[in-house]
Amino acid sequence: VQLQASGGGLVQAGGSLGLSCAASGGTFSDYTMAWFRQAPGKEREFVAAINWSRDSTYYSDSVKGRFAISRDNAKNTVYLQMNSLKPEDTAVYYCAADRTIVVRTSPIVYDYWGQGTQVTVSS
């Protein structure tokens, strides 16, 4: 499975940004999809995940209520809508795929990764 993330950019604090991740080369609905992020000098951290049937989502406490993950299985795409952005949301954002029906938050279980897209939030 190949993952291609897009949509990053520069936004002011309080603004919004949407990320997309297009998948190819596999059966998209076989995978739980997630977003992770990594800031300079920090470990990669879980942001949000959604299972194949879209009836289970999970968010990190730091983004809960501000970010929303969704997916369109017909378009093989997962999205991350980010609202009320804060400077501490600045990071490279990665999409990832985990061949399971459950939602998991550890990056080590994810099988496939996109190339990352930079999100910068200015204060």
C-alpha cells in the first residue's frame, strides 16, 4: 500500500487546515487509518485514527474536540480536519495504515506510512 499525504501549510493560530491521504495498491477498506505527527526533537505521536467501517474513531487528548478524522472508502482517502490550531500543533503529519479492524494508537503496529506533510502554526 502506498500513501500520499497532502494539504499541509502555514496557518495562523486559531485557523483551520485540512489534510488528505490517498492510498493505492491495496484494499483500502482492509485498513484502519491514522494520523501521527512529529515535531522537531520529539518522538512521533498519535493524533487520530478511524477504523474501516467508520464507526470507531479515537483521538489524542491534545486534539480532541479540535480535529476530526474521516475517510471515504470509495475514494481510498482519509482526511484530517484541523480546527482551532495552536502553535504546538506544528509538526510533520504522517498518515499510516494498519491492517486490522480495531483502532490502535502505537506507531509500531502500523504497516504503511505516507511521506509526511508539514503543518506550521504561527502565533
